[in-house]
Amino acid sequence: MSSTHRSRIGILLNILEAINKRDYAIITEIIREANIPHERLLPILERLIERGYIRYIKRDNRRYYMLTPDGYRLMQELRRLKHLIEDLGLSL
Amino acid sequence: MLTERLMCIVLGVGSIIGDIICLWTILRIFFLISGLDVPKRTKIQMGMFFFSCGIILEVFILTSYVTIIVEEGYASIFFPKYRDFWFLTFLFYVLSALALIVHISGIRMIIPIIILEVLPVVSGILFLIVAIESIRNKIRKIRAWSLACTIQSLLFESGLVLWSGIIWNEIIVLLAIILRNLIVIANMHY
């Protein structure tokens, strides 16, 4: 995965896909999968929680993140957008 | 002759409707991309902008063309009740006349004629290069878009070369526009 020159939409899609890859994703897994630093990831996760796209449960002092149905729909829509962008010879 | 003229009106109106849908399809993607911070999107947007400008001019010219046939009295015989439609058609006619005046003013008439003859060939070749490159790089939407424009340019040129006042060549040009619109709408749809 190319980490340079990623658009905000591209980063968002990577985060959602990283969470979707597992039933419950911990923050280090999202950081690794989405290739994004911790300090940059946290505000994005907070915003996604506020808007109801992801939620988390606390277990053993750890946060386990998961997609909500709205988050899943957002991810599908972003994938469609990604295909459109790629079909135009651009990259997200 | 009447049947052929009627066919030109139907194809002309079909081309205008196709042009408007095509314009809507392209501009939708244009504004969608504008809202994203996607790298290198300006070139694609420039292409879409110029293509949209071309389509707008084409709508004016086609409206003018259809109106000329309408003025010959065919459509008013067939559809006398659609006053609102005719009003809009004549409004477009005035706008198209203005666009053509702006286009021709200050230039000798021979220049637009040469441009009209040469431009489809040049643009056809350029679109063909884009089509080959997009096939090589597997860029699906650009491939469909450029192939559609290549086909249209070639048909358009053959229609112009063979023009000589024969009505079937006008039909070739209109069919070329309709074909291009169908391919663009089907492939650029989002």
C-alpha cells in the first residue's frame, strides 16, 4: 500500500477497511493496517464515533472498535468512489 | 424527402437530449472530484471542462440545425400544440445564433470552415492516442470516453467530407453524436 500522497478519503477508507477486516479491531491493528500514525488516527476515530460510523467496547482496559451499519454503508460507498477514481486513472 | 427530414428532426432532438444527459453525467463527476483532495485531478477536470464546453456549443448548433428544419414547417404541421417547447427551442436558437456570432466575428469565414474540416481529424487522432494509452494502462472510463469520441470524430469527418447537400450525411453526423452520447452515458455513469 502506498502511504504517500493519500487523500483524506483514501485514509478514511483504509481505516474503515482495517476495522472491517476483523470483528473487533484494536488501535494497533488499525494503525498497522491503515498505515497511519497514532496521533493522526485518534481524532479521526473520535469523529467517526461522533457521527455514528464506528463504535467501541471496552474490555481488559482496551478499546475494541467495530463498524456500525452506517459505517459499513460508508465503506461500501467509498469503495465505489475508489473504483470511479481508479477508472479515471487517478488514485485515492 | 419528408421522411428523411422528419428523421433528421427526430435524430436532432435525440442528439440534443443525449447531449444534455451526457453533460449532466460529466459535470456530476466533475463536481464530485472537485470535493476530493485526489492528486493530479486537475488534468481530468480540464478534459471534462473542455468536453462540457464542446457539448454546450454542440447543443446550440444542433438546436439551430433542428430549428432550421422546424422553420421549414415540418414540425409545426406535426406538433402545433407544443407552444412551450417551441418557445424554448427558439430561445436556444437565439442563444446559438449569439454563440455563432461570437465564434465567427473578427475571423474570416474561411478560417472556421478550415477549422470545421480539420478539427474532427485532429481531435479524432488525439482521442485515438488517449484511447490507446488508456487501453494500455487499463483506465476503463477514459478508454470508453476516448473511444466514443474517436468514433464520433471519424464518423463526423466522413459526414462532412461526403456532405455535398446529401441528407444521409447529415444523418451520419447525428448518428455519430447519438452513438458517442450513448457510450459516454453508459460508461461515465456513477
